[in-house]
Amino acid sequence: MSVFMNYMVLSAISNLQSTGASILTAMQLLGIISAAIAFGIGAYHLIWGGVRGRQSSLVWFIGGSVGLVVLMGATAIAEYIDSQVVF
């Protein structure tokens, strides 16, 4: 009976990992789209922002860039944590 329970627990963990990976992949796709929108808003501020246009556009450019780098690196971070955790 305990072998069966161990199999069920390992199967549940495997299912959670695959679900998390698919959610992360979907978030990365949405992140690319969001970064493109942020860069577009930043460009709008840069072109039409007037005196404070450059300052307000830098916030959008830096925020979009940093967010995209972190989101794209999330897979590598998750794989590193997975390799370090031992059950």
C-alpha cells in the first residue's frame, strides 16, 4: 500500500511541475506582448511628451526591459531551484 501512495505523490508532484511549466510558458507569451505595449507607450511619451517626455519614457523603457528579462529568465530560475531541491 505504501508503494502505491508513493507513486501517487510522485505523480501529483510531476503533474504540478508540468502545470507550472505550461503556466510559465503562457505568462512568457503575454510578457512579450506586454513589453511591446510598454515600449510603444514609452515611445509615445518620448515623441509627444514635451519637456518631461524623456523622463517619463525612460520609466516605461526600463520597466518593460527589466520585466521582460526577469520573466524570460524565470524558466532558468525554476530549473535551478528544481535541481537544488531534493525530496
